Amino acid sequence: MNKPPIIWLNVCLFSLTLLGTLVLIPWYGIIHGYAASEWIAFILLAYYSGLSITAGYHRLWSHKAYKAHPAVRFFYALGGALALQNSALHWASDHRVHHKHVDDNDKDPYSAKMGFWYSHIGWMLREYQAHRYHDYQNVRDLQNDRIVMWQHKHYLALVVLMNIGLPALLGWFTGNVAGMLLLAGLLRLVVVHHCTFFINSLAHVWGSQPYTDKNTARDNGFLAVLTYGEGYHNFHHIFENDYRNGIKWWHYDPTKWLIKALSWVGLAKDLRTSPQERIESARLQMQLLNAKNKVVHLPNADEIIDKIQQEYELVKTHLLEYYQAKKALLEAKRKQLVDQQLLLQVEELKARFKLQQKSWQSLTASFS
């Protein structure tokens, strides 16, 4: 079969930026050295461009996980141009297709089942799906966002302004334009590119699957550090409209922290979260599946599986009872109809659920 035509612009972009990073940056560092101001600018612009992708392109525009003030959307639009990962309109269109057809080699733009190279960068080097460059039917809502459409229309000019003009201006202020262009411009661009690309590639092959095995997405705390919190990818693929990726307080998710902070000052609202009972249910179901898989080869597998299934049904029942009572309590509080009996009932159901949950965790841990 003939291979799709090469997208020479992308091939030249990725090749020249990588070559420049490997050759020019160490050469300049050896000959002239870099000042602290250039390294600080590298870090700040890396976070600006990276968070514009994760908080803007991804969680705001692709998944509508929250609503943002126009000033924040404008900030994201400029940062997205700085990240040089296409316009927000195009990026969101690709990403929505990815979620709808994840791991489908014919429809997923960057299917992980096509291999690491393809999902990391190869999908952008050839016109595997030429219609992607003109079919924006799945982002009609974004076409009503004037900031998104302004960025889409003026994308190339914004790319030049943000990737050359901004570092050059910073270099003019600090007295070293060349050093600033190399670190805050070139190195920052390549690092952010490949760290972001890891979500399409590495996050689909390396990590755990605590919530679902229906796709290749993995949770990986190390990748979360490289990708501004996007590494909790297994969670994201089952709860894609949640503004969080890392749901535990200790999860490194600066994108979540940024969105929450914006909500505190009135620049973001309607932050969407997944019902906790759905999250717990998904986790329990995967624990059940993993436990069954670990004992299936044992001589008395049927007996053990029956016991595991019974324990699972018990903890699932207690889970549903507790969260139903909790919902009733919240509704009563809203209507100012809370009584002591309802409070006691919720606390009792919570205690029963936690106790059964410990029993379940002890049982499943014995098969690990």
C-alpha cells in the first residue's frame, strides 16, 4: 500500500528544532554560557505554554470541564501559540475524535495501538487522515468562541510573535537575545513538545489501570510531573469531563490547582467533577477483575472466585447505600430540613462502608 503523503512542514519543524537543540544549545553554552535569567525564563515559559495546553486546549476547550473568563481564554490562546501545537480549534477537534474512537487504528488520530513512534509523533508527519485539516464538525461549539476563532485565523502570526518575538523581547531586557532565544525559545519548545506528546504515547503503555481496562490509557505519577498533571490518564479516559486528572490531594496536578485558583478569584466557574460513587465503583470493578485474574490458575479457583464475588457484592451494596444517603443529606441541607436522625444514618452507613471496604482491600491484597 502507498503511504500517505508526507507533511513536509511538520517534518522540517520537528527535525530542525530537535537538531538545533542538540547542536546549538550545548555549543552556545560551552562558548558563551547561560545566565540565570535565561533558565528562569525557560521554566516560566515552559509552564505557560504547557499549562495553556493542559488547562486551555485540553480541559477547557476539548472537554468543557469548566468555564473561564475571556481574559483567561485569551491568555490560553497566546500560550497555545507559544506551545506550537496547532490552533485550539484543530487541537480540540483531534482530541475529541481520539476520545470517541480511542485505540481504533482507523479513526483514532493517534492510536497507541499503531505503535509508540506513531502515537508520539508519527501521526503528525503524514496525512494519515487528511480530512482532519478541514473537518471541524465536532467542535461547532468552539466556533462560537470568538477568542478561539481569532486565534485560529491568526495562528501563524501568533506563533511567530510568541516563539520569536517574546523570547527576543525578554533577551533585549536582560541583554542577551541569542541566549534567551535558544533557552526560552528553542529548548523550551522542544521540551514542551515531547513532554506533551508523551501523553499520546508513553501514557498509553506505561503505568497502571486502576479504573478501566477498556482502553490502553495508564495512570503514571512520573509522567504527571512531566506533563503538568496529565499523567493520570487512565482516570481521564473514563472521567474525561472532570476538571481534575489527579484526584488525590497528593497527586501532582498543577493544571487542577491552576483551575481551582482561578475559580477562587472569579476567573473560572462551573468546575465539573465526577460523582465519587462512580469513581469508587470503577475502582472496585477493576480490583474485582484483577483479583479474579490472579487466582484463575489455582486448583480451587472457582471457590475463591465465588468468595471474591460475594465480598465485591457486599462492598458495592454498602457503597451505594452510603452515597445515596449522602445525596439525601445534601438535598436536606439545601432545603434546610436536616435532622439528627438523618445525620446519624449517614454516619452509620459511612462506617459500615469503610469497614467493608477494609475487608475487601484485605482480601484483594492477599492475591497480589
